[in-house]
Amino acid sequence: MGKIKGFMEFDRLNESVVNPKERVKNYNEFTVAPKEKELQEQGARCMDCGVPFCHSGCPLGNLIPDFNDAVYQNEWQRALTILHSTNNFPEFTGRLCPAPCEEACVLGIVSPPVSIELIEKYIVERGFSEGWIKPQPPESRSGKTVAVIGSGPAGLAAAQQLNRAGHLITVFERDNKAGGLLRYGIPDFKMEKNIIDRRLHVLEAEGIIFKCNVEIGKTLTAETLENEFDAVVLSTGATIKRGLPIPGSDLNGVEQAMEFLPHNNKAVDGQIERKAKYIAKDRDVIVIGGGDTGSDCIGTSNRQGAKSVTNFELMPKPAEGRTEEHPWPYWPFKLKTSSSHKEGIHREWSILTKEFVGDKSGKLVGLKTVEVKWKKIPGERPQLIEKVGSEKEWPCDLALLALGFTGPEKTVPQQFGLELDERGNIKGENDYQTQKPSIFTAGDCRRGQSLIVWAISEGREAAHQVDTFLMGKSTLPQKNMAGDLMAV
């Protein structure tokens, strides 16, 4: 694939960005599109490696060498067809995926890997700009009806696939707009919301019905759905936020990241006025949690004009490259410095928050911490040990808890009378089917908190199983490879 010896002629291409001092003045995306020739050269770097491990690194099994070669050959429409054959929404993954495919790239063994995610993004952007992405309603209808609960990436992927099979699809969303965490969890500077709306217009034109402001158990009963639809797909996500049960956690100024971020997104969208408790301007902000959500809080706080932003992470600082514990082609847990980190941040590793400190009025004024180390014990989980004499107090009047999610909310599975697994997720077997034959589950509510690319994969796989349940067999595609080489 690509150009013979292209990987020897061209270097890896990283997407250019607007200067941090300029981009923090607004919530717009700040990437700068590369030239077409540069993207073709990057496609040329893709090696004829025999066994393309990028396939197994990608949960969707994307045909990466094929669309890389098409880009190199300047056959962009063919590249789009190849990309869409496995990925319903490359405009989402091209912006937000951590690119496990690149970590599994064979070229990455000795050189920087091919910029796969960048190529993916600009294939789909070329598709929209050229008018190649058009609604493709099914030629005929099966007469079967399916309800999809939740309009995040898993729900949207399941809906589009099932609609392509000819079924009549209705997507129910409890928020006022569709998109799930794509809309209200991801800041606009990472993905502007017109990107979601652009795709939703296509889905609606294909015949999918969206009903927002509908919450199961409140505005609509599970019984009604079971009676009115031939099948139901639950893709409600994992939205129970992990708390930090330490002294002072109820102080004014201790906020959940996934309340802070959606509130800001709605304010950017002009839906609401910002509440004072969610405004970081002129405040000492400490973000507890070093993942992507924490990074999003950092970028948002800087745009709001925070006085200072500090990031706490309980785990040790990762190595900058691969270690023996994570050999190629497995996903490496290495140091990640996001665009938000580059906008202004102080990072602390191996630090444990022990107490939130407040004043007499119940307002947060600081945090008490202690440094920790991790003792590895063969055959057991690492043991957390506090360092004696490392106690410290930090000034803080806004603490954002970015500690992840513990699982799906229980209202929906309880309404349907469904079982949960040992992790608290909705129990769905390998065929995504719950103990009720007509009810299926997909995405984070089935597998736990995960990536957008996994959610799309889950939605596609669930759609295949639903179609098989309804029709006895299915022509909907399934994933080409297991995609189990990543441990994200």
C-alpha cells in the first residue's frame, strides 16, 4: 500500500494548530488543515507490511492501508467509500479518538507511525465539502420497528445500521438535543457542534426519527416501548459520576467535571446563562483526574480566564515512550500531553487529595494532599503507600472532579426489568442480547466507560444482532477483526 519506500522519503505529518494564546480566546476548533499534497505524502508512508496490525488496533477494524493508498493515489471518493464501510462517523473519531491504530502501526516499531487519524479526518471532511456524503435511505422497508434509547455514538451507529437494513428507527434522547456526550461532554474547541448537526441532518433524511426530551420512566414507560416496537436497543452510556468521599466534599466549589462541562457547552450554544459556581474566571482551579475529561476541564478553565489551573493525578508519571510492560503492538500507557495541557497547566503526579478545606461560610478555599508511591506485589494489585511528611495544602476555590464513571444509571434497566453484571453494567451477552430477547444493549452501558470508537463498534455489532433477531439473518457487516490488541 502507499508508495514503495514512501515511509523512507516522508516524515510523519502532525496537524498544525493555532497558537495557544490566541485559541484560548474562544471555543472554536483551532486546527489548521494541511495541504492536499501533504496528506497524499502521508498516505504514501503506509507500508506494504504484509500483516496490517493497525486493523487489530482499531476496534472498528478500519481498512486503513486501503484508504491510505486511495489518498496517495488522489482517489478521495474511493477513500471515503472504504472508510465509511467500517466507520459510520469518521468525523467524530478523526477528531476525538486516541488513535490506537497508530500505536499498532508496523512503521511505528522503528519510526513515527503513519498519521492515520489525520488522514481519516480529512477524508470525511473532503466528502462533506465535495457533496459526496448524501442521505442513503433504504430501497425498501421491512415493516419492523426498533427503538434506540440514547443518541450517543453507540445509539447513532446502531440506528443508522438498522435503518440501512430497512427497519423503521426511532431514537429517544432525554436531553434537548441529540448527540449524548459528543454534544454535552466534549468541549466545542475539540469538536464544534455543527459537526454533529451536519451528520444528524443526513440521518434524518435517511428516515431516522429523533425524539428528544424523552426520558424512560418519566415521559415514556418501558412497557410502552416493548408494546410498540419489535426490538429495543439500550445505548444510554455510563453516566454515574465517580465521587471523592473525603472531608469537605460537600463544600461550595467542589464540582463534578461532567456537570461543569455540559453547563459550559450549553452556555456556548446560547441555551443558558452561566451559573457562578461553574465559572472559573479569576479562580484557582484544581482538576482532580488526569484523563481526557480532566484535560477538557483544563482547556475550558483556561478559556474562562482561570487565575491558575493545576492537575492532580493519583498514578505515577508515565514514561514518554513504550516500556517493556507494554510492547508493540499493544496500547502503551505513556505520557500524554494534550492541546489543553499546552495552554497553561501545572501537573502533579502521585498525589492523593485527603481533604477539601472550607471557610466558615462553607466555601472551598483549599485542598490538603499527600504524596504517594505504588508498591508492586507479584500476583496482587499494586499497593498505595502515603509518603510520611509529604503533606501539603493548596489554595483552591474551584475543584473539578474528573474521576470517570462507575456505570450506567439504573433507572432504565430497572424499568425494563433487566439484569446487571458484576460491574453494574446492563448485562448483554456476546450477541448484545439481554435476558429479554427483544431488548439489546450496546456501548458504555454494556461494556463500561470506554472510547467513542468502541461505542461506534458496539452500535454496529448490536445492529447486526438485532437485524438477525428480527429477520432470521442479516446482511449488515460485522467487524473484520477482533480489535483486542488495545487495552484502553
